[in-house]
Amino acid sequence: MKKIIIFLLTLTLVSCKDNFLELTPDTNGSVGNFYQTKDQFIQAINSAYSPLQGIYNNNMWLFAEVRSDNTSYQLNTGDRSGTVREEIDEFRDNDQNANFQTFFNSSYQGIGRCNLLLTKIQTATFDQASRNQIEGEARFLRAFYYFNLTRIFGDVPLILKEVSSPEEAFATATRIPEAQVLTSIVEDLKAAIAKLPAKYTALDIGRASSGAAKAILGEVYMSQKNYATATEILRGIEADGGYSLNANYADNFKRKNTSESIFEVQFAEGVGNKWSTFIYSFAPFNSGTLATGYALGAGSAAGWNIPTQDLINAYEPTDRRFVASVNQNFTDPTSKRVIPFIQKYSNPPYLERFNTGDNFIVSRLADVLLMQAEALNEASFPNADAFTLLNRVRTRAGLPSKTSNNTDAKLRVASQAEFRTSIAQERRIELAFENHRWFDLVRTGQAIPVMTAHAAAEKSLKSYILPNSFITIPLKFPYPFRETQITK
């Protein structure tokens, strides 16, 4: 077990080419002769982004969407090797589930790269503006990795400096209370906001900006129910970063890094191993070339993150977001039943099979507007600004505005509690399949009642659900078994 923690918490230098989108590692060099020039520091910060690609290809949609009432899986009796994903969907928690260890490893790989860079940049001699930006990116990334770790596991090891020996590695393996980790996250994000630019151009588009740091910091404050401070942080993002809602909702997913995008995990078609693969996982496993333009992988490689009927029923009849989000054009040739799948990431044709360049959006303006509305409602009701923000998102979707005294009962939001319900509904639909739903349910205290009702509905629809499914609804995921053995 000692070799495991040493591997996770000590860094083997991996640098990258200058093009930010081309994150292919260049393993030439060592810590001893690296970190000398500005270009080397740029390569190093590029490598700190790289673990996000694996996390968003493979893990986050399982934790944030499949775990929730938004999505499930397509039963594939011909290949049962995907049971580790089914366990997550059905709350059959298992601390030896490989998805937890993989996510843990990737997150601390990113943190380790940030820590090493932040150590080395203190003695760097190139221009201060570039040093500020690189440090700001590292502080943002470290905070972001930790924020996701706390949302998944709660208490986790908090490592804020370069780990250079086995003794240091073991000393940092103990889990730290989540509240203490969140304090560090806030400190990093505040530092990032002060150092990062509001915008980028050319090859730097896609890097973390001050707006990205503000958006994540606002979400941290929302999770702490610090609504006044969240409002203060969130309200300036739109103007400061020059963001705007796309006129067409679907453009968020047909194009990359649009005017609405605040932070996306970047992928590059045809570049090393830096392409995205989630579109193939999300396609029905027996759908042939329908979803991706190419034949799918065998067995459990597809049929995941399938929209639930409950989510489909949640859309209002005239909502333009439905056709941009959910595809219902596939009928299973065996069961003769329609199997819906996610449309947002279905953008064929591609140059090669399993080699796509779709980004995964982490934060965009609509998310920020809805968080603002939620925070304002917690301060007072009725709040005119909160209604304005909510209705900006609804108007783009082709839906009528909601008001506190509407003559249409379906559009009347007459209390603070009803506004909370309206925001939860709007976030579910607007941000469907973008890895928000489970975290929103936990943050708002609705995870247990919503998922208990969802469990009952699932059991009534699916005779194959095992008896040990949905027995409890824990708010955190099991800490990886292998890590628990390290501190014994």
C-alpha cells in the first residue's frame, strides 16, 4: 500500500506543448532542470488541466447525473461488466468501485501538479503579469479539484505544498474535515480572481478566467448557504467578463467556448489522447451509427447516462430546450421501445471513430443567473431582480414569464418556497446533463426526498433492480477502500 500513496502524492513531471488545446504530454526533462523559463511554466500549467479530461470523460457524469433522478442506464443483458456504474445509479455503494479510485487518483494528480508549480513560481524571474496569470490558473485548478473532491467524498486529504518524500506523502494522507478544505478552496479562488484576466484571445481561449473563479466561488458560497456573499460574487460576472446568453440554446453545445461559456473542459479532435469520448458512452448500446456517425464499442461501452422518463416529463410542452437536449428517435430493435439519449453532445460527423472534440461545459452564464436568482430569493420575496433573472432564462427557452401574481396558476410563484421550487425546476431543465443535478439536490436539502420518490418510481418500472438498491440515500460517495488502508 505504501507504493500507492507515494505514487499519488509525489509528482513525476509531465509538461505539454505550447498550444493550450494540445495537451499531449512531453516527458523530456526533469524537475531539476525544468521550471526555468516562461515557456516551461506554461507547459507545466497546461499539464495541470490535463486530468480534467479523464474526470469529465469517465466519472463526473456518473456522480452528478446518473446518481440523480435525471439519468439512468440502458439494461444490457448481453454484457454485465458495467455493474460498477449501475451500483452508482442504484445506491448500491461499494468502496471498491473503481470509479471512486480513478477519480481520486486523477484529482490528486492535478493537485500535485498545481502544488509543484506554485512552489517553483515563487522564484521565477520572467515578467510579473505572466507569473500572476499562471499562479492564478494553478490556484483556480487546485480549488476546483478540491471542490469536486469534497462534493464527492466530504473529508479528504488537504495537500497544499510540493510533496517530495515518502515521509511527507504519508504525513498528508489523513482526511481533513470538509469545512477546513472549503476554507482553503475559498482562499485559492479569491487569489485566483485577483490574478486572472477576465478574457483570453487566440490559443489561450479556454483557460480559467477571473469569471470562472468567481462562478465556482459563488457555488461554494451557495453550498454554505452564504447567500449574501454569493450574490456579491455572482452579480459582477456577466458584465466583467462580457458574457451573454446565446440567442439559440442549442448553440451552447454545437459550438465551443461561446459567449455564454465561462469554463469548459477542453478537448481536441485528433490530438493525442485528448479527445472526448462521452458521446459514445451516452449513446444506446445497440444504436449502430445513429448517435455518433460511427459504430459503437462492444458491450458496456455505451447505454449510459440515459434520460429518465421523470426528467422527460418535467419539460413544459413548448420548451425549446427539449429537442436540443433529448433525442427520442431510436427504437430498440429487440424490445421495440424508444430509448432516449442525450442530444447535447451528439454532434457528428467526426473525422475518426472514438476521436471527438466536444468540450464539457462546467460553468456558463445561465447557471450563474439562476444561482443569483436563488440567492436573491433567500434574502427576500418577492424580489424583482430574482424574477428578472429567472425569466431571462425562460424567455430564451420560449417559455412565458413567471410572476408573483400571475393569473395563470402554472406561472404564479406566490411565496419564497414556491420560488425555490421554480428555481430547482429551471436548473434541472436548463442544465440537464451538465453535471449539476445531484449537487443541486444535496445543496438544497432535497436529495433524500427526491431520490426516495425516484427510487419508488424506478422499482415500479424496472423489475431487474436488485433488492439491495436504494436502501439508503447517502449524500456522499464511499471513500476509496484502497485509501482507507493507507492510514491504518
